[in-house]
Amino acid sequence: MHFPRVSGVLLHPTSLPGPHGSGDCGPAAYHFVDWLVSAGQSLWQILPLNPIGAGDSPYASDSAFAGNPLLIDLQELHQQGWLSAEELAPVAGLSELHVDYALVRPYRMQRLDWAAQRFLALPAPHASRTDFDAFCAAQAGWLDDYSLFMALSEAHDFRIWPSWPEPLAQREPRALAQAAARHAGRIAFWKFCQWSFFRQWLKLRAYANGRGVKIVGDVPIFIGHHSAEVWAHQSLFELGTDGMPTVVAGVPPDFFSATGQRWGNPLYRWPAHARDGFAWWVQRLRQVFELVDVVRIDHFRGFAGYWEIPASEPTAIHGRWRDGPGAALFEAIAAALGPMPVIAEDLGVITPDVEALRRRFAFPGMRILQFAFGDDARNSFLPHHHERDTVIYPGTHDNDTTLGWWATAREHEREFARAYLDVDGADMAWALIRSACASVADTAIYAMQDLLSLPTEARMNFPGQSAGWWRWRMQWSQVHDWHAQRLAALCRLYGRLPTPE
């Protein structure tokens, strides 16, 4: 799909300011949309909206369909009368500078529990209860499994589902019915959280769309083993009779890692997906497009070919390449959903079959300027090699901030970058922002950390490191009028300002 010539900003909602330990769907999110408009931006790129998992990562979720309860605006629940002002008082340790999930998670979940109890006690008929019931009915295809899965996870101290009693692990209908009755209260709680998230997020998205800003979402290719969907659809994943993965996902050894990366996600049993017309994937993408306007698909190369690692292997060294579903998957999705505004994350070692698959469906790929200066003028990430069907970034959430990258760059990279960009390196974050904005690529997206010229301490993630990331938060005191003015001026200069419809 051809994208218009625009630009946007990458900032996950958890990184927004706010009084309850992490960013959410509250007033700061609306203010950020207004700021994007003042800066001439048309896109707000986020990370996955799913609940966080191992290492606090949104790419290791316990559901591919659910929204993150930590993004629910607690103040709005107070306005509804389901939380008191006293209950919203911050507790010691909650920081405005970073997200401390060990404190934020119990603080927010306790308040969601209180709000749910009051909401569920509302007498019928009640407008909110009617809306809640309609949501539960509309989303039952995934919500029923998810809410039961979460209730059972709590009841079993969040041990992985294959360790549950066999009738529950193997989803025997009688056992599931008994569990649903036994845990009805907690099931209702988890449904309340999802209703609250969807209700608030869709209102925020409508506000952004109304101001000319589209949301760029993110779909991880793989999902976590301890997730509602793997438990509910075991035949679609490469699992043994004990429910444990027989093979797992990752990437082979490369320049960056001598042992590769062993992600540990279960792999898809693609023939099973193909037999039912890829219905699970169609449902997944349909729901994502209910929440966002454009979808970035992570690790796109895995749909052409993926690295399969025996589950018994401690590293990614001893794996093998296997064929992915290829065009058949995207043909099935397109037949069901129509043309899809998709960005293909085609980074890493990209073979001709990956490029052919991307081009067949006209999905723009990605280019990262921080990767452009390591060798010579043949580097494909350099702007003179860019094509229109490309999304250009100075750096993404997986990169260091541009200032952090520049501080540790090799001398060859520094010399080449200074010469290529015709700068002295004193303002490298904005030098890469300018270069991205000037690129022929249809879409340019800048990390908020780079717009604020922040150092390594503001980095969002470090691939391969399992703890200590996803914590950065911005402060409005860091944002000055000139940031928006300078960005809007660049977009005007290079033809990226939004055009009135």
C-alpha cells in the first residue's frame, strides 16, 4: 500500500508523564496528540498494546489480543465514581522519571480491583453495564479464553499452564465449565479491565484521528508460551503431548551475537494454520486494526523463513532454517480484511525471498540511519539508497538513543557520518532527524528521545538483555516550544506536513 509523504514520532504510552507511576490513556496522552499536531506530525507510533510479560516487555505478553491493564487511566475510573480520591493518592516509590514495574503493577492492579468491585455491583439496568455486556459479547471469541486463563493463572500462582491439573491444561470441557463457575468473580474482573482499556483507548484513538494523527501499532510475530492463545489453541503451535514447546523461536549467530538469540517463543504449526485458512491470524489482525490505523509487523522475515531451535538447546547456535507460510498467509488476510496499511520490519539478514514477499504485497520496509555509517557508500541504509516504499528512522526502540550511539561509535563511523551529513557532530540527534526527514522515503519516524537529544539513559530496550528495560518516561519540562517549531519547520522544508483532506 502506498503511504503519503508524512512523518511521526515513536513513543510508547507507558513513557508518557502522569501521576500513577507510568503513562496511560489519561490527559497526558491527549496532550501528546496536541503536541504532535503542533509539530506538524501525522503519525504516533507505539509499541504493542498487549499486557507486558517477562522482563516487563510488551513483546512477551500473556495474550495476543488483550490490552495492557496498566494503560488504564485510573483518574477516569475515579470520575466514573468507581475509585475515591483517597485511593488515587500516590504511594512511596512511584517515580515520574521511570517505570518501576515492581511498584506500578501492584499499585495499579489493586485499584483496578477496587474499581471492578464497585462497577460490578451496579444495579441493572445501567448504561455502563449494558455497554460492558455488549463488549463482552462482541469480543467473546478471545475474551472468554483470556479471562478464564488469567483467573486460572492467578489460582495456580502464575505457574505455566502445562503444570496445571491435566484436565485444565488439556481443556477438558467439564473441567473448564467447573473452573468458570468457581472463578466467576475473577473472570468478571479481567473482563472489566479489558472493557476499561478498550473503551479508553478507542476514545483516545478517535481523538487522535480527529486531529489528523494516525496510530501506528505493532504486532510481534511470535507470542509467549504462557499465554491465553497458546493454551486455547494448542494444535496451532509446535507443542509436545506435555504442552511444552518442542522447538522455539530465535535468530542464528551473527555479527552482533556469537550464539544468536534464543527467544524461547513456541513456533507456529503452519500447516494447521493453513488448513483453516489462517483464521487465527485473520482474527488477530482484524482486532489490531480495531485499535490502530497502521500496523508494523515485527520480524517480518520470519514469514518467509524462520530459525527453528530445538527447545532443549540453551542457545540459538544449533538451529535450522524452515520455510514460513509466505504469500498464502497474507493472501488470506487480504481476502478477509482488504488492503492493509502494514509496515514490514525487514531488518537483519534479509534474503531475496523476504524482499520478494514484502514487495508482492507492497508493504514498506524499514531503514535505520544509525546502521548507515559502519562501512562505505554502498551501505543500503544510507539515504541515497532509500526508496519511496520505506519507513526511515534515526533509531527505533531497540536502538540506543542517537546521542548514546554517537558517544560509542567507532572513529570510522564518526568520520563518515560527519562527512556524509556535512556536520561537526555537535548536534547529531537532530542531524539524523533532518536526514530522515529529507529522505525520499514516504514515511519518517523519530524517537521522542532523539527529539529531546537524550543520552543512553533514556534508551527503551536492549535486544538480548532480559531485564532493566522498557522503563523510560518523558517529562513535559523536557519539551520546549522550539522542539515542535523546529520539527514542523523541517517537515515544511521537506514536504512532510499533513495536507488538509
